[in-house]
Amino acid sequence: MADKIKLLVAFMLIAAGVTGFYVLRDSALVLRVLSVLFGVLLAAGMFWTTASGKVFFGFTQDSVAEAKRVVWPTKKETMQTTGVVILFAIVMALFLWAVDASLLLIVNKLMGRGE
């Protein structure tokens, strides 16, 4: 029950930040944006104290650790792969154009609209 109340308070903090953005419409844009950011940061802090928040933040930490273990391709590998994808897209476009043009020609011949 306490977690539900904390989640409700977190939602209300976000709503208060957004409301502050509109209430401060005559103020500088920086203050308006800070109002929203402050509400979101407070809501994130409140969310972090809930059980589901702890699970979520644990998941994000695991995701960052996993991303650090990924072996990213080199620039050369990336450029080669990109070239192959672009070449394949061009070849497929030409193939589909040829099939479409052939079918159009066949249909026109069958319909008697050809030469």
C-alpha cells in the first residue's frame, strides 16, 4: 500500500512540474523548463524508493553493464556492412522494378492494349 501511495506522489510531482510550466508562462523559458525537470527529478527520487523502482533501477544498471560488454564493430566493418545493405537495396529495387514492368507488359498484351 505504501508503494502505491509513493507512486501516486511521484505522479503528482510530475503533474506539478508540468503545471508549473504553464503557470510560469510569463517567466523565462529556463524557469519553465527547470520547473518540469525539478518535478521529474523529484518523481524519479520518489519512484526509486518503491519496490518496483528498485527493480527498474537495478535493471537499468544491468543493462548498462551488458552494453559495456558488447563488442562493437569497427568503423571499417560498419562501412562495409552499410555498403552491402545499400547495394542489396539497390539490387532489390531494380529486380522489383523489372518484375513490375514485365507483369505490366504481360497484362497489357493479354488485355489487347499492346502494339
